[in-house]
Amino acid sequence: MQHLEQALSSWRAALGPDYVITDRAALLAAQTATFATAQQVPAIICPASREELQACVRIANTFKVPIYPVSRGKNWGYGSRVPTHDGCVIVDLGRLNRILDYDEQLAYVTIEPGVTPRQLFEYLREQGSNLFMSVNGSTPEASLIGNMVERGTGTGPNGDRFMHACALEVVLPTGEFIHTGLERFANAKAARVNRWGVGPALDGLFTQSNLGIVTRLTIWLSPIPEYIQVFNLSIKQHCALEELIDAIRALKRRGLMRTPFSIWNDYKRLSVRQQYPWEQAGADVPLPAAFLESWRQKTREGVWSAGGALYHPSRKHGLIERDLIVRALKDKVDTLFFIDEAKIQFDKRLWGFLQRVTGRKPGFNPETLKNSRFLGVPSARNIASAYWRKRTPVPPAMDPDRDRCGTIWCSPAVPFEGKSVAEAVKIITDTVTAHTFEPNISLLCMSERSIHTIVAIMYDREVAGEDDRAMACHDDLIQRLARSGYIPYRLGVQSMQSLPPPQDDYLALIKRIKRALDPNDILAPGRYDFRDAWEADEG
Ligand SMILES: Cc1cc2nc3c(=O)[nH]c(=O)nc-3n(C[C@H](O)[C@H](O)[C@H](O)COP(=O)(O)OP(=O)(O)OC[C@H]3O[C@@H](n4cnc5c(N)ncnc54)[C@H](O)[C@@H]3O)c2cc1C
């Protein structure tokens, strides 16, 4: 305690008193996630530069006070701002929010951890840029770097975000700092465009780890293509999923439907459109099958459906790819259609005419593709699904932590093959339904080899006992999936010890690296270091 007081006064001297927060309400908010946690946060410190951060880290070492970095702290469903261990001071990096470099020709930006998808989008618009950063389902106010260091994902050309990042600047747990790749050479002209540099590639060490604090990195952007079209497909029978997955993999292997996109089940689609239908379902949970069935019929939704964009150098290329996709999928799906800018404009004119004659409103979303998420316009649309089981309406300014929305993710990686996906989906459906939650599933087709199967356990934290029931469901699900070989690609703060033991010396290596880089164990103890399974020290 005395050490903490000394550290706080040193941090106040380094940052100014306004940037060392010990206000009770702020700390309670920082201790709140979208599931139950018990970790206490004694303070929040807010450096504004890499140099201030280095000073903060050195102070943490001097007084042996553990710290835990967050960039925007929107890690909803995986722990929000709550540290993995009790008693960590949060280092809020939101004030490091500059876009430091931008190159239109080489298509990259260099950013700090506080930069959000919205900020980057607005910046690119202001520059009149022809580049975009593909978006994901989280909030436009999240951190691009926070998401990338978790190896978070999205759809579109840069959907595997960390694959398109390089030149990290990292403050080490001792307070020193390094660059990855070629950026360590002051005059390296290719530092921001050559990913691996020369020598051991260190970038991966600073994702899903507690070995450094990333203070900047370069992200590669995509040029807005000459021609973009959006596809929509659906199947009406669960048994058709296996064949569909194999057919999509075959297309991807041929270089078609290349960028990541998601296939959603009906529960997932319903949860982003509306809240739980308490009036129709009464107190029944999980959602009665009859309701889902009648919703599908009314909306002509399938049991699984996908929407994604295809990016082409010309319309000619686009039409050829469309034709190949139609030929490959037409017997595997119940609906398949494509939308491009010309079709949107045609439909608009048609509907304008019909509306004048019949008074009926258009049944399509009259946005242009240029203003859509497919070209990087960030949207908070999916966050509404966190309010699925709430009995109060979704507020205009959504904050799942504040509003006690229950959300827990479970995200196993699955091979891109029908039989594996069907097996994982069956385990998920059986387990989650048995625990009286809805099997809300998204199959994120990351590459031609692997799918991130993302399950959301959504509930209302206001309902007594629901926190415990939801976590029991999540823990059961992780165990059952792992027993069948489906290991999560990302973990919540509560689940760092949920994985099966490794078959090699992985843990001994992680322990050795952590001890070497962080001798005082001050940086995010327990975050992805699996320390509870470390062997005890000798002597
Ligand atoms: C409805 C819904 C939809 C979602 N959709 C998606 C989605 O499509 N894809 C997706 O990936 N996630 C999704 N999420 C999860 C989450 O909201 C995002 O991953 C979000 O980007 C994480 O918050 P953040 O970016 O503010 O990162 P932060 O919360 O700031 O950081 C995440 C973690 O990374 C570590 N960290 C942060 N900054 C640093 C740093 N500079 N150096 C070292 N370590 C650091 C910390 O441990 C921190 O806890 C979704 C959540 C909800 C509720």
C-alpha cells in the first residue's frame, strides 16, 4: 500500500495530478466488464507521449506496482478494461492519439494507440484519400492498436489486421523502447513497407502478451477499387452448411471470394436487428424455435447467411468472378445475389417510381456502396446485439459495460472444412442451448484454410444468478471445444487458465522470456502468460 502511495505521487509529478485518477466512480467503471470480475483497480494513469509512458513504467519498477495498458478499453466481451490480475494500475493510452504519418502512394498510415477507426476514417476523408481501412463489428470508438495487439479481426481486405501491420514501437517492461522491422534504423526508407526487416522478427511477441506496450505502428491500407460488388447468400437447411463451407474453401483456394467475410446463423442476425422478443416469448429462454422459424419466414432469412464484398480492378474482372461464384455455389445455396453501384441506382429509380404510384416504401437500404462498411465506413450497428436480452431499449449512446449488458465471447479456430465446422457448430449449439442461452454464431472466413468461429453468449447482468450461469456456459463450451481440438484464437481476461496443457516446453519458454524482459513482473501479470501452469522455481 505504501509502495502504491509512493508510486502515485511519482506519477503525479511526472504527468500532472489531473492524469493520475483515483476518483472512486472512475475506478468502479474501470473495474466493470460485460461479465462478473473481482479485480480491483487502484488508479488510472494517462501518459500523453512515449517519453511520459517510459517514465511511468520506470516508476512502476521502482515501487514494484503492477500496471496494465489499455488503448481505448473497449475490449467488450473479453474483459473491457479489467486487468487479468487484481491490484494493477491501468495505463490509459487514449491521449496518445496522433496519426503520425500517411502515404497515399504506398498506402499506409502510422498511428498511436488512442487512434480510433472513426478518427482514421475522418482523417482519410479530409485528405481526399483513395484508401480505406476495413472495419469490424466493434465500436468506431475502439482502438485500432488495442484491437490489433489482441489479434482482433474484421472483414474486407485487411480483415486479418495484424497481418497488415509493421514497424511497431514498443516500450518494454523495463522502460526501454525498441522498434520492430527496419524502423530501428533512422534512415531506413522501407521501414513502413517491409514487414519483417532483418534479423529475428519480434512483432508477434507484442501481441496477446505482456512483454511490451505498443506506442505506435504502421497499418497498411487498401485502395478503393475500380469496381466493388457485394454478395449475399443464404441456406435454409442446417445440413447444407457442410457443403457450402467446402464450396467456399474451393473458391478461396482458386483466388476467388478472397477477402475475409462472415457467415452468420439466424440467432446472430436476429440479435443485431432486434432485442429478445420478451412479449412473444414470455419468460421462456432460450428463444423458442417457433419464434425463430416465423421470423425467418417473415424476413426470408436463411438459417445461415453471408454478406461480403468483392473488390476488383475493373467491372470486367468483377463480372467474370461473379459468374465463377454463381456456377460454383448455385446448387449449394437457396439464395445468392449481387449488388453493385449500378444496381443500387437502378433500384432507387425503380422504387422512387413505385413509391409515387403505390405509396410503398423501398424494401432496400438506399445507401451507396461508397458510404458503406465495405469501403471502411465504421458503424456501431453490431453493438446493439449486446443489448439482446436487456428489457430496456438500446440507448443512442451504447456502452455495454455501463448498461450491464452481459456478453462473453468464445472464439475457437476451426479448419476451413465442412465436417470440422459442422462438428464445432454442433458442440456449440448443444452446449449453449443446454445452458439456456442462444447459440449466436458467426463463422469468420479468415483465409482459405481457417475459420474463426465466434460465439457470443449474450445475457442481462441485472438478472440474479445470470453472471454465474453465463460464465459456467462459457467455461463448459471452451472445455468441450478444446477436447475436440478446437482451441480459441483469443481469450477473455477470465480465461487465461482455461486451455489444455501444451505438449512441449512452451510454458517454460514463455516463463523464461517474461522473467528476462520483466524482472519485476510489473507489466500485465497473467495476461496470456499462462503462469498458473508454470512449473515452480527450484530452490
Ligand atoms: C457486439 C460486439 C462486436 C464486436 N466485434 C468485434 C469484431 O468484429 N472484431 C474484433 O476483433 N473484436 C470485436 N469485438 C470485441 C472488442 O470490442 C474489440 O476487439 C475492440 O477493438 C477491443 O477494444 P479496444 O480496441 O479499445 O482495445 P483495448 O481494450 O484498449 O485493448 C485490448 C487489450 O489489449 C491490450 N492492449 C491494449 N493496448 C495495448 C498496447 N498499446 N500495448 C500492449 N497491449 C495493449 C490490453 O490487454 C487490453 O486489455 C466486439 C465486441 C462487441 C461487444
